[in-house]
Amino acid sequence: MTNPDHHGMKTLEGLSPYCVRSEYGKEQQRDDRFGRMFPQLMPNYTDPSILITVGEAGGNMEAPDDQERTANVPVGMVFFGQFVDHDITLDASTTFDSVIDNPGEISNVRTPTLDLDCIYGLGPEAQPYLYEQGGAFGGVKLLTGADNPGQNGESAHDLLRSPNDRAIIGDPRNDENRIVSQIQLAIIRFHNHVADTLNAEEGLEGHDLYEAAREQTTWHYQWAVVNDFLGDMCGKPVVERILGCGRKHYCGTSPFIPVEFSVAAYRFGHSMVPFELQVQMGQRQFPLFSDNTGLGGGFTPVPGTQAVVDMHELFFTPENRSVQRTQKLDTLMSRALLALPFVDGPPEEKSLATRNLMRGNAFLLPAGEKVAEAIGRDQAEIDQVLTKIAALNPDFGAEGIPLWLYLLAEAEVIGRAETDGTNTPGEGLGPVGATIVAEVMIGLLELDEHSFLGSNRNWVPREDWNTLGKLLTVAQPALP
């Protein structure tokens, strides 16, 4: 009889069943800290003067007014990506003018799981002011501005606000701009709609109703992240490969946020934000930074009916409207993001591109081409990306490309994987960026015992809530 404790036969404790990397487990990460996805790679350094030149307003990264749009990525998806970011990360302690040698020492103020704690806060017992009190749905439904008609602005179409106009929500960052704040409102309304549905269909009440409604709301949201958001941004073949064959690079026994993801890969959306946004059918578009969009200023009530966001205009929904698309994912950014009007300081501090590049230096991120090599990309493909970056700015040289910029260039020249085996340049992330983003997102779910992928991989959503567009509009009231 074989000895189960014999060397090589004993069960490996804590080995993730979803990770296929052979060197897994060398260094475990804490779920309340940041970490590294490629700790074996040396950090890259780029002369800051090059980064300032590359990211300056009026330079080679500034997009023209007629910048091309994607074929099938709705404009709301890039703002939904910002909402998701706020659900899983908050680094409240670092700046780009300091070196971050050990990200494991940096606290992640958010839970690194897709659990909608930005919606639910600490729950109805710890934060009762977020919830209805008394009545059939006391401690179950979340409050909105419609429950406080005396507040400033269009209260019936806004978040709940205090007398100083600040939103009373689980994460104040979700009031930074109007689009994200209205996505927050839509998900709050969706939770309340789920509570109504479960109460009517199953007779649930009180604490049982709250827990069931929270789980259903969260799981439908998670489903949308995997199937809609990652499908659009990373490509369905990449998502299917990871779900079917396992993760190769994001491994561990606890969910954590790698700095290669948070500081570089997940900042791809900055390239996709358009110059102007249309938030209601038949109405004019508003500039990216304006009173109506609330971008930049933020933390203000909905000022009037013209600023109420119709989610049917931003996402694909059953109404099948002609939805505005995002800008192409490439090395170009809207002018307003290269000269942020609400930031005081020198030009390099006003440029979101330069700030992203400098944070790569500060966090000791590896070079983009080294990450590409580490995940097994062909040298000819890497050279194609490097050629694009050399055209953007020859001062970079042949090696040592900042990871964020490499991933933008990869998206531009290689692009998103499609189901027919081709790639579409500019439509979404290329192979390296898609691998990082999709492995982390799916890993966060698989390592969370409360998520649908971590607890019930046979779960399927309700048909009337099974897309992001349906989820965000099923409880949307008529516009004023």
C-alpha cells in the first residue's frame, strides 16, 4: 500500500485548483495588500524627461477631434470599468514621487473582491443610514435621493445626499463624476428591484431577504463583469481560455491586487474616453468636463433634468438604440485628459498620461516587453509593438518600455482576440494586457468563496437580468 505521506505523494496544502503555473506558491499575498504578478522580473526605469515629453498636451499622445471609435464597445463600458475599479482597489497612501519597493506594505482600503461593498457599505447594522428603516423593507432596501425629496437638484434621479450635497454611499469616489454616480444609482435601484422580486416570488422578509437580494444582485453584477465587460475589453476567447484552462500568472490562495494590474494594465480605459458624451436620446453632447457630466469637479447633485443619465444611451439594452461607442484603444488620449482642468501644478501633473507613466517608475514595474516575454509572446509580435512605440517617441530605445504604454501600443497594433481566430486592432486589449486584466478579474472571483465562480459554478442568471444593459435599466424610472 502506498504511503500517502511519502515524499511527492502528500497532498499540497492551499494549492489553488484554478492556477496551472508550476512555480505557484513561492510567495503568498495578503488580501488587504497590493502585490506583484511578475515578481521574478526586474523593475524598469525610464528617464522622467522622456515621460513628460511623451505625455504632454499637444504631443504625440493627443488624439484628434475626429478620433476613430470602436465598432462594438458602448461608451458606458469605460465608466463601468471605473466603477469596478472602485469596487476592488483604493490606494490612499502613495504618490508617484516616491519609490514603492514592496507593494505588500501598501494597504488596499477596499476589499479586493467584486462584492459591491461600494454599494452595501458595511451592511444595514453597521451603516443603517444607507438603508430604509422600518416597514416591510426596513434594513433591506437602499436609500436614494427619491427618499429625500428635499435635497438639492433632481433628487428623484440622484443618489441620497447630505445637507452639504455629498452623496451618502459606500465609496465617496463613486460621486466623482456624473456617469459613475448614475451607475451607482442604477445598481442601488437594481438591488431594490431584486428585493421586491424575491419578496413577491419567495415571500422572503427581513434579514433573509436582505442576504438573498444582496447575493443575487452581486452575482448578476459579477456575471456582467465576466461576460460583458471582460468580453468587450479582453475578448471572449481570452475569457473562455482562462475559465476553461486555468490561470497561468495570477496565482495564490487569497485574492489580491497586483500593481502590474492597478498601476498599468487596468488604466487602459483612459485611452477610450471620448471628448464628448450624450446622456439622453436626441439631446446634445456635453464636453468631457462640464457641469452636466460632473467630470473632474464631481461631488455635486444632479443639477437639472438635462444631466440625468439614460443608461439606454450608454449601454446595449433591449431597446436596441444606436449607442455611442468608445474611442479606439490605442496610444492616443483626449486632450482634456492631457491637461486636466481641475489639477493645480506644472503641466506634467496635469497630464494623466504622464502621471500613469511616472507611477510605473515609482512602483518598480517591469518593462512591457519583458512581461510579454514572460507570458510567452512571440518576438515578432513584440517587435511590432516596439516599432509602434519608437514611432511615438524614438527616445525610448529598443528596450525598457513602460508597461502601461506597451499595453496601449499592443492594443493599437495587435488588438482584441475575436472568436474567429483573428485580432481587431484598437477594439480592446491585446494579448498581454488582456491576459493580465482577465486573469486578475477572474481570479478575484475564483478565490472568493462568496462569488458565483467561487461557490456555485453552475449558477446561471435570470434571463431578465443576464446582461449589464438589462441590470442597469430594469429599474430605471421614466426620465423627467
